[in-house]
Amino acid sequence: MTEGSPLILALDTETEKEMWKILEKVGDRIRQIKIGHRLFALGGLRLLRTLVKKWRVFLDLKLHDIPSVISLAVRTFAEEGVWALTLHTSGGRKMLLEAKKERDKIGSNLMLLGVTILTSLSKDEWEEIAPGSSFNEALVSRAKLCQEVGLDGLVCSAVDLNLLYGKISVNLKRFVPGIRLGNNGKDQARISTPDRALANGADFIVVGRSITASSDPVEAINKVERSIKEGIRWRQMERLRRDS
């Protein structure tokens, strides 16, 4: 896997032992890995300190709390060498600003990413928790907030990328979860394939079970890589079309 690959491997395993088995199988083919609540609850800073020695660690905790609490958490993860960290945009402008301020204060390269709306939420489910609020308007507003406060990127679903086209800077990196080699996602309402996500403007894609549950994870990575190349080709062609 090249240094500039957009692929992030989601390690949403039940145990640390399972996680290490997967990493042993994929070897050096993966540069970036995502760690979520389960593995962080099991391993904490001990696990992070081991992983950051070899991989870029994308810590997906979707932090959401009062600004002073979040800034302390950001400082800790920045000092530990985490590559990217998620903050939930529903925490508001002040929380996001304090997080960035704390990161910048210690001169860290930690990427701060704003989560817009969970990819598990459908529009019907959104209406249940935010009655009368437009799903699309909320998503765009939260993406714009990420840009205004100076975050490094945002997290959104692949099917939302077209909605954001032309509304936020290309410098704001798009991290897209819910990526499958096939349309068999059970807990993601707004999923996509690698080629479609890249074609629609994703900068990084998060792939989990399509690789980790495969009988041959290395071959699964090869398939994802081929799909990535196709998506980048489509994106280049679309840019030429839009610029013509």
C-alpha cells in the first residue's frame, strides 16, 4: 500500500487478539487503520502507543462534550501521536474551536475531523430525532461549520458527497465510512463502493468487513485497490467534463 493511499482499514473487532490476527494477515499492505470505541475501551492508551509505532491511527470516538473536556482529550491524543481524531459537529462551534486551539497550542499534526451525520441514520430516523429539521440542510451546515472553524476534514457518507460539491473547500478532506465491495451493509444506511466514493470526491475511504471478514484479506485489499483506481479515473474524467 502506497504512502498516499486513500484506504483506511476499520478494525471493528470484538477482541484485540482478533485485531492482531487481521493485521498479521495484511502485513504492510495497510498504512492507515481505524480504531473505534470497542478496541479503545479494551486497550486504551496502551494499545494506541503500540499501534502508532507502525500505522497511522484514525481514532474514531466522535467526541462530544463541553469545550474544556474535549480540549483535554484532544491534547492527550495529540501528544500520543494519533493521526486523525473525530469530533461530533453537534457539539457546536465553541467545542470545535477549543479542540483546534488545543491541538495547535502543542504544535501537533493531529488531523481533526468533524462528523456531520452518522452514516447509520436514514432520513426517516433523522426526522425522529430532529423533527422539522431538513436532513440535507443540517448536513451542509455542519460541513460548513467544519470549514469555518478550521478543521482538517469531515466525515460523511458517500451519497452525501454530491450534496457538498461546490459548497465547501476542496482543502477540507472528506473521510467516507460505510464503504463496501458489495451492497451488503447491515448497519450503514448510506453505503457505497470504493469507486463510487472516490468518483464523487472522497479523499479517504474507510473499509471494514469487506476486508476483515474475507477469507483472503490480501486479495480483498487488491479488489479495493482496483476499485479505488477506477474511482479516481472517473473523478478525473468528471472534473474535465465540469471544467469544459
